[in-house]
Amino acid sequence: MQKITGLTRTPLFSPIIDDYYSGMVVSVPLYADMLNGAQTPEKLLSYYADYYQGEAFIRVSGREDEIAAGGFLAGNALSGWDGLKIYVTGNEERIVLSSQFDNLGKGASGAAIQCMNLVLGCEETKGLNL
């Protein structure tokens, strides 16, 4: 790809395969050398795990999740759950941040209920699927 196009850097590919009613995976490809400090997928995963610790609707993947997924993130894997899961994959040069969620749950409707719960002083999870 670099030779034909004249690119100076290896492109970041994020193929998408779909056949499902609800759910999606949103990915942000990054070059590690464009980030502050020396970053690796492991460091970023640890950062997100610490930052979102205790959040009811956010899970951060672990190594066991990648193994179980067999290198494939299905967009519909979280169908019916009102949260999202964060993955950080790649290597020391190229990193991909991905969020996997049910767009019909964690999408606008689930977010509206969650925000309403917070504004009204209700339990954040009221009426939502954990």
C-alpha cells in the first residue's frame, strides 16, 4: 500500500464486517509517536481501567477478552446492554482504541434515561440493563 500510494507511514486498517440488528464498534486509530510520552496499548488500557473503575455502564477489556474474541470485535456482542466496552489493541507503533456498544441501548435513548436519572436524583441504573 505504501509503495503504490507513496505514503510515508504504514496505514492503519480497521475493517468492518456486519450483519446485525443492533450494536456497533467505533474505532480511533493512532500512531503512538504522535501521543504524549511513550504509549503502548497496555499503558492506555491500564489508564482507561483506572479512570472508569466503578462505572456501572463502562467496562474496559482485559487480555482475556481479546483471547475470547479471537481477534474479532463483533458489533452486536453487547446487544441488549446499556453500556459500552473499551478495547485498546495494536503494538508500540500503532494503537487502535475501540468502543463496542448497543447503539439502540447506550445510544440516545439509553443515554437520555441515564441523564434523566442523574438529574432527578434517582439511581443511575434505574430502568437500564446492567
